[in-house]
Amino acid sequence: TTPSFSPTSKKWYLTNDLGYIDIHSKLYFCGRNTDTIRTGGETVYAPEVEHVLSRFSDLVNECIVFGLEDEYYGEVVSVAIVPTQS
């Protein structure tokens, strides 16, 4: 994995996602290095959260759950969602 740029903080951070860019510059997500997020002493499994969110197919077309570093909790559970088109 390589660090990713965060446009909001203007910093790079490691997402642990695995993927590639094809010859047409299209980005493909293939998986992740680790599926666990440690937050406040608890372990959250990203695929389980994604599975729950996928049940809302009328609202969520695609989603990915990941941890972001947090000074207090260690990591916080975060999600990027592609909404379903109306």
C-alpha cells in the first residue's frame, strides 16, 4: 500500500487498501491489508460494517469502511459512501 493524500488536511495517510490503476487511469480496489479497526479498546471488523450498510441498497450503492487515526481512541471508524442514484 502507499500513503493516500487527504485533501481536507493536506496530509498523506496510510489506508492499508490494496488496488491498482489500469492503462485508462481507472482505479480498482482489490482488498485491504487488514480488516480490523482498533477504536477505544474495541475491535471493529470493517467488512461487517460494510455488510450492514449494504442492506440499505435504496440509499447505499457502494461503501468502504476504514479507520482514521485519532489521538483519543487510537482510530475512529470512518466510511466513504457512493449513494444510490434516484
